[in-house]
Amino acid sequence: MNERKKIVAVISYPFLPATTGGEISTLQLLTYMSHVHDVTVFTVEPYSTQYDTGTAKFDLIFGMPFKASRYYSLRLIGVVSALIKRKQADWIFFDQPWFGWLMLALKLVTGKRIFMRSNNIEYMRFKSMGKWYWTLLYIYEKWTYRIADMVIFVSEPDRQKAIYEFDLKAEKTLLTPYGVTYAHQPEKASEQNTDQLRHTLGVNPHEKMILFFSTLSYYPNYEAVGLIANEIYPRLLNANGFSFKLIICGKGLPDSYIQLLSDKPEFKYTGFVDDISLYIDAADVMINPIVSGGGVKTKAVDTLARNQRVISTRTGAEGINADVCGTNLIITNDDDWDAFCAAIISSCSEPKAVPDAFYSEYGWSGIVQKLSARL
């Protein structure tokens, strides 16, 4: 049995109510940690007063305004160090590397150990998007990672990259992937509900429902919508005997992309949906044509967890352990749209079976158990 620790978690961005993959991941990690440790979350004011933390048992303190000034507010040193003393914390947790200076200050003032979660190797993500300042970010990120007593990573490739790029000691790192709440394959939505959804979306019985969902205000994701419209859609349209509807879900799609889809009858853009699980279950296949950005694509993990097939580019599948996905994860090379579309067409009607090993690897309970052993 792991010893129960007292943890103060500093989350520098609003994550409640949790709607994006990253926000949901943060809430779930904190929730599962709070089941086995005493967790206090010091964070930014929420997006809305209407939020649900589910089974979480952490104390929640909204101690920072949602303003850029929080990233250089020296008052946080006194406020957070007082909280750490009051809670008699054993560990301080930071999600993402943006507060490196605060990490160092708290370490010097309190003498407490710090662990940090890396959701992406940030400088590589910005470099892939052509941002000029990636070299400055590399210097800051390397410095921040080396301050932490332990860094946890959401993918093994990122862990290996950080060990090499930032000269980290391997024993001070740990793989804690983006998790799922399921310990085994969940029961799918009823056929009546999925049929009703397909009917509402205008998917005819003879048509295949092809799903893409994400937070569409983020460039790599709305870039993917453009690739679906300009590369994937024409190829599927020219495939003999293949009838389909392309369903795009997610908030924030720029107006120019909505306009791009508007004259194509095979497309349906829904905006944000409350229950994406129903859409996953109703679909014949989910596509993930991501070619830029970094980190694990949470939408792919969530889809695989519901025993749905994912057709992905190599970038889109980065960080996912394909060995535990069986035949439910099909990966093609970036920009090879002929192969991507061939995989869609050939796999839409094939049986699906995600292995039990997937849930052993990606279940939150097991992930937090491994983390607790290291703490």
C-alpha cells in the first residue's frame, strides 16, 4: 500500500468546466490522485461557475485571475508558499512548464519536492508550427524541466526526447499517459440511440459515418479540417460505390472553414456536442488527419477506449502505444492521402476489438498507482 501524500497542485490555466481533451485529462489526473492522496488544487478562476468535478476529493482554491499577469506575479511566491506550509505538503505538482520561475522560488523558500507533468515538448510543438521563438522556449523549457525533482510524461517518445534534449536523468522521469476512466471495454450506446443520432445527422442507412472531433480553435485541428475538405473528401467522393457522411464536431471552428464545408452536402458540422461518446459509438470510423503540433491526441485515445477504429496519420498517432491497440489503430504516413482514404474505405465494415492490454496501459487507476509508488 502506497503512503498517502499531501500534494499542492498548481494549475496555471482554467480547466473547469472541463470540455477539451487537455482539460478533461487534467481534471481526471487530479481526481484519481485525490482518491489516494490529500490534494489541494491552486488554480485560475473557472470559465464558468457551472462545473462538475465528479468524484474528485481535492480542495479547490481559485487563487489566480485569468490574466496574463499571473505568469509574472511575484505575489504568488508568498501566497502559494503559505498554502504549502498550511497544508503541510510533501510534494508540489505543476501541470506544464510555464511556471518555471515559480517552481524554483517555491523550492528555495519551502524546501519541498516538485513533480511536473509534460503534456508536450512545447518547443518542438511551436517549432513544428513555424514559430520563430521556439529557440527561446527551448532554453526556458530545459531550465524548467531540470528544476523539477520528477517529470511525468504522457508519451514514451516525449519522455525519451526530453531525456536526450534536456539532459534529464531517466530515473527522474515517469510515463503517465493520458488515461481513460474505463478499466475494461465499456458498454456501447444502444442501437436505437445510435440509429436515431445517425438519422438526425442525415446519415442514410447505406452511408458510412466518418467522424472527426476536436477543439477546433487550435491550429493543428482546424488545419486537419482543411485537409479533410481538400484532400480526403475528393478522394472518397471518387471512390466507386462508397457512400458516406463526414461529421465534424467541436467548438471554435473558424468561419472561413465553416464556409469551406457549407457547399459540400456530405459534410455536417455540429459545433460542440454534449455527449461525444454517442457520436463515437454511432460512427463507422474516426479519422485523425493531424500533421502538425505535438503531444498525444486525446481524441484518438478516447475513441480507442470505446472500441472504435481510428485511422490516423503518423503525427496524429504520436505517443500512442500501437502495440496495445490491436487492429483498431491504423496509421499511414503524413500527407499520404491515397493510403489514408484506402484505409478508411477498407476498414469501415471490418470487426473491431481493442485488447484488454489497452485498458491496463491507459486506465487512470493503474496510471496513478504507478505514480504513487514513485512519490
